[in-house]
Amino acid sequence: MTKTIRSNCPRDCYDGCGIVAQVDAGKRARIGGDPEHPISRGSLCSKCGVAYNGVFQDETARLTTPLRRVGEKGSAEFAATSWDEALGTIADKLATIIDRHGAESILTMKYSGTLSLLAFFFPDRWVNHTGASQVDYGTICNAAGGLAWELLFGCSDKGFDPRTAKDSDCIVVWGANPSHCAPHMHRHWLKDSPASVVVIDPVRTETAAAADLHLQLRPGSDAALAFGLLHMLRDIGAFDDAFINTHTSGFDEISADIDRCTPEWTASQTGIPVADIEKAARLYAAGPALLWCGQGLQRQPMGGNVMRAAGLLPALTGNIGKPGAGFYYLNESAGIAGVDFDELTGAQLARGKPETVGALDLADRLSDPDEFRAFMVWNTNPLASCSDQQKLRVACSRDDLFTVAIDLFETDTVRYADIVLPAASFLEFDDITYSYMNLIVGAQSKVLEPIGESLPNQEIFRRLSAAMKLDEPSLYETDEAVIARLLEQCDVGYDFNELQRRGHFAVGGDEPLDLYKDLEFDTPGGRIEIASDKAEELGLPRVALPLVDEQPANGLLRLLSPASNWRMNDSYANEPRLEKRAGPAELFISAPDAERLGISHGAAVTVSNESGAIDLVAQVDDIVLPGTVLSYKGRWPSREPGDRNLNFLHAGRKCDMAESTSVHGLLVAVAPAGG
Ligand SMILES: Nc1nc2c(c(=O)[nH]1)N[C@H]1C(S)=C(S)[C@@H](COP(=O)(O)OP(=O)(O)OC[C@H]3O[C@@H](n4cnc5c(=O)[nH]c(N)nc54)[C@H](O)[C@@H]3O)O[C@H]1N2
Ligand SMILES: Nc1nc2c(c(=O)[nH]1)N[C@H]1C(S)=C(S)[C@@H](COP(=O)(O)OP(=O)(O)OC[C@H]3O[C@@H](n4cnc5c(=O)[nH]c(N)nc54)[C@H](O)[C@@H]3O)O[C@H]1N2
Ligand SMILES: [Mo]
């Protein structure tokens, strides 16, 4: 008999889809989209729909037992072992390390393999209790934008409720690519909305191609564009002086810069024709307007400044606190506002502030044998996703580094581990999901038994705590107890069984929430801080500035490596059908650049800089303009020629804020391969 079970996708994606699983005893489940879920509307995306029915349920692809290393680090030669033995070994090793060098010499690193509340946050209790060091994971992804909008708006993870688009006249999508990264928002939300859509992106993404207006600017010229748009908005009378006077501070400090950024100057800096700058300003000024700034936007050398500049649009036009208006970067603390994160993560267990390591410093710091003696990694694959790939690999090869990796699959990072622990997939345990865009809380339901001996992250850490004989009760709290409390904190109004039956809970009911209705901002002064003392204290400019990155010289090109349609970050590189769809790793290059460099469509090219070189296949395509090349992220080095991916070329340069990545700012030379 077929059972139908409702669940929700907990992966690192704006959408947050509802799932329906059809399960026949002893067979694979069929995983599809929930027709009654407002985002997925009956379908999953082209990648997850394949992977959840494929490699996620394939026991020949999954890690099924704990493993211990028997060959060289990196060789992936392992022998199966039992949970007791694996956890016993880890407990012994860590006890010795803590005894001799202190818990801070254990470096822990997690990220967003799954974002469900227990599997993501519960292991933090163990980290806090032991006092282990932590990689500051936001620095690999979105920390600069976070700090920028905290300075400006007081908060970066509370934006507009997407449902308010029904009242909007314009939606600006700035440096986000929903056609890949939020496929259902691209397909339904943007396409169905009555608003005109303006996309600001150096790449003609599918979302850009479908927009009313695409401003295809030079990468790194966004702050100039923002000031140019402000100049035009002021000219056409779209500034809201009453709003500026009442709800912002520091306007005087940018007013002269707005004057200076004439349309002609802006066009010369960004490459966008004056007429299009004017058209964009008029569309934005036509009525209530929404601004979505992507995480891709701030992954550039001056990414923090760019975010502060872009955020001035809603601030100076008063597009805040009314239906159809607003700004959005992330919505984490909006959808699950009630959750007591200190309790969930065991913040009170920490004795003092833990040592943190920025992701861009990981390779350097982990290379130092005196600083870290153990490396524990789960929910992330740094040997594919982090900068300084070669150096990180050498660091992970250290004989005196004890490495534990927890994953579903044998990733590059797993290949370097001393002990590997098999994680259960989100289809195999109950949890709570949310989206960082849509205000929805979902039931993650157990659809299948865990494959092999795999276990959910939270259970792995409970058992590790037991193996280490830790006596803190909260390390052992059951899933049921935590889930019940989370639902209470989120004010769901019913229990987990009922949530499973309904599938999801819409925060605020059927109507869009206005999260800035009261026009209160969490800044020191309670207003939108156009000029910020706090920024100055941090050694940053007081205000956003109309800066533009220097144009690449000597024939170098700017390499962007945004998200692929066929990958979830680096996940699914081992899914055969997606591997086939994605084909070999490509470099998109404009026809004029290809001609200048003697590169033909389909030819092998070498992409190089001071960090090294990788070979890709040229796609001559005008989705990029001359000066810019693009290659999608999401490759496992171990499955690529030369055992490397794009991050081999990323020396770990930080952007202007929060120690955060500038990966979309790499400069490279491109030449025919073997030339
Ligand atoms: N060149 C370039 N590099 C980039 C980026 C870029 O734009 N360009 N983007 C950066 C960004 S934004 C990010 S967020 C990072 C992401 O980089 P990573 O965090 O390394 O992303 P994934 O490779 O998907 O790693 C997630 C891992 O978690 C595993 N996993 C899934 N579910 C579970 C679970 O329940 N338990 C456990 N233990 N594991 C699980 C998956 O199998 C996968 O191996 O990459 C960054 N790297
Ligand atoms: N399919 C799929 N979905 C994903 C992911 C995935 O890997 N695959 N990753 C998830 C994760 S971890 C994250 S953080 C989000 C990220 O999702 P997004 O926020 O959409 O980020 P990216 O894909 O890195 O980049 C978005 C766009 O920024 C543009 N961009 C690059 N440089 C500049 C610039 O200088 N100026 C402007 N205006 N734009 C620029 C790129 O061309 C790209 O089209 O997506 C999540 N969803
Ligand atoms: Mo990310």
C-alpha cells in the first residue's frame, strides 16, 4: 500500500518547498512537490527533484557506516567500523587534545548542508559545551551584506514579506539570480506579479532575460549605479522628504555625492546607457517598490559598500513600512522570529567567547600545527567551497591533524578525514524547516528509514557527548521535546502531527506581514543610519560611497562563479543525471573576448592567475559582456580534471567588510589550453 507523507525541503535555498512523498514499503520513495504548498505548487526544482529521487536514496552512493582511514589522507582508503568504535576513537583523541592543548585547539566547521532547525543548530550545544573553536561560516557566503544592512537598517535578516508583491509596482532584483537560486520564486512570484521587474546583474540570467529592464552593469560598479539612480530619483521628485526627516539620519553627509553622480558620469562608470538609468528610476518611482539584494551582490571586493549604497534606494524614497514596499536580503529572523536561539544552540553553555576563524583564513590557520590539532566538519565541504584550495588540502593532509567529517556522501573533505560518520538525509528524520525568504514554517517528516547505519546530525552529537561522558543534560534532549518547544515558540498553535498533516504553517496567516510597519529600526539611533558612528568605530567609512572597482588591466578578465542550476552549492556533483545535464565545467566568454584571445566555442581553455590554473570548456555566449567571464560553482575537485575547481584560483581575498568573501571579484587570464 502506498503511503503519502508531507514534508518540506530544508536545503540552502530561498524557496523552501513543500514536498509530497509516496512511499511503498521496502521500495524507494517518490519525492515530488506539494501541490498545496504556496511556493512549490506541485513541483520540485530541476536539481532537487532529481537528487532526492536519485543519489539521496542510493545506498551505493551514500555513506552507510562509520569509516576509519587506512590509507594516505586524501586517498579515500577507509575500512568500515562500528559506531561504538568510531565514537570511542573520537572521544579518546579529543580528550587527549583537550587535556594537552585545550578545547580551543579543536576547530569545528559546519554550514548549510541542511538548515532544518535541529540538524543545523543542535550540534552547537556540543560545540558550546566543549569550548571548541568555530569557523565563522557566514564569511564564506553573506557576512558583508549582513553587517552593511545592520549598520544601515539595524537588521539584515528581516526584510519584506514576498506576498506583499501583489501591491507593488516595481520589483528590483539586484545581484540575485532567482532563475537558479530561487527557481519557484522566479517561475511564479516574479512572473505572476503585476509589478515591472528590473534586474541589475552583469550576467543576462534567465531572470534578467525575462525582466522588463535589465541593467547589465560592469561587475563592481554597483555603488556608482546606486548613486546615479538616487540622482535621477531626486531629479524626478521621487525622494520622500518627510520620511527622510523622520526616519533617517545622516542624509546631509551623502547629499553632495548624489549631486555629483550625474547620469552621464554613472553611465561612464557602469556601462549602462543614460536612458536605461532613467527608465529604471522611473519604474522604481512609479509606486510602491520592492528591492531584493542578492547574496551574490555582496561577494565582490567592495561588497559591503555596495549593499549600503543599494539600501539607500528604499530609505530615500520612503519605500518602507507600507504594502508593496520594502527591502530584502534575508528573512531568517522574520519567519522564525519566536525561536529562542540561545536555548536551541546552548549559548549559555559557553564559557567565554569561543575562538573563531574566518572562512577566508581557514587554509592559513589550519596549516599551523600549533594552533589546531583536530578538525571536525559537518554540513559543509570546504575542500570544494573554500578559497586557497591547494593550501587547504595540504593543511588537511597534516599527520598531526585529527579530522572527523560527517556527511551523506564521500566528498573531497570526507576523503581527507581520519574518521567519517554517515549522516542521515532530511528524508530520514523529523525536524522543522523554514525559508530565508518566505515566511513559512514547515514539517520535515521522516519518509524513509535512514540508509545503512546513518544518523541525523543531532543524534550523532548526542552519542558523541555520551562517548565523552559529558554530563550536561541539554546535550541529550530528545528531538520530540525540542520540536514541541520550537512549535510553541513559533506560535504555530498545534502540534507536530498536525503540522505534518497540513504540511506547513504560514507565519501571519494569509495576508502579507509588514515587518517594518512601526518604522522602528534596531540601529543605535533608532533610525535608518545613512551615516553611522558604529561604522566609523569599525574603521569603515561613515557613509556609503559611489566607488567603482578598478577595471582589470593587462587583458585580465573578471571571473564570476555564481550558483548553478544543476547544483545546490557543491551538492549533487555526484548525482549521475545532474552530472550529465551540467556537462563539463564551462567558461562563458563574450564573442569579442573569445576572438581577441583566439578561443573558439567548445575549445578547452586555461584560466589562470597568481594562485594557479584550471582548464574549462569555452562557451562563447553573450550572456556576459566583454571583460567578464563566468563559470558556475558546484564542482567537486576530485571529479574534475587536474583535481581542482574554481576555488583553486581564489587566494582568499576578503571584501571590505566583516572578513567576508570577494569571490565574484577574481581576476584571471584566459588562453587556449596547452597554448
Ligand atoms: N567559487 C565560489 N565558491 C563559493 C561560492 C561562490 O559563489 N563561488 N559560494 C559560497 C557560498 S554562498 C556558500 S554558502 C558555500 C557553500 O559551500 P558548502 O557548505 O561546502 O556547500 P555544499 O558543498 O553543498 O556542502 C554541504 C554538504 O553538506 C552535506 N549534507 C547535506 N545534508 C546533510 C546533513 O543532514 N548532515 C550532514 N552532516 N551533512 C549534510 C552535503 O552532502 C554537502 O556535502 O560555498 C561558497 N563557495
Ligand atoms: N541552484 C542553486 N541554488 C542555490 C545555490 C546553489 O548553489 N545552486 N546556493 C544557495 C546559496 S548558499 C546562496 S548564498 C544563494 C545565492 O544566491 P544569489 O544571491 O542569487 O547569489 P549568486 O548565485 O552567487 O549570484 C547572484 C547573481 O549575482 C551576480 N553578480 C556577481 N557579481 C556581481 C556584481 O558585481 N554586481 C551585481 N549587480 N551582480 C553581480 C551574478 O552574476 C549572479 O547572477 O543561493 C542558494 N540557492
Ligand atoms: Mo551561500
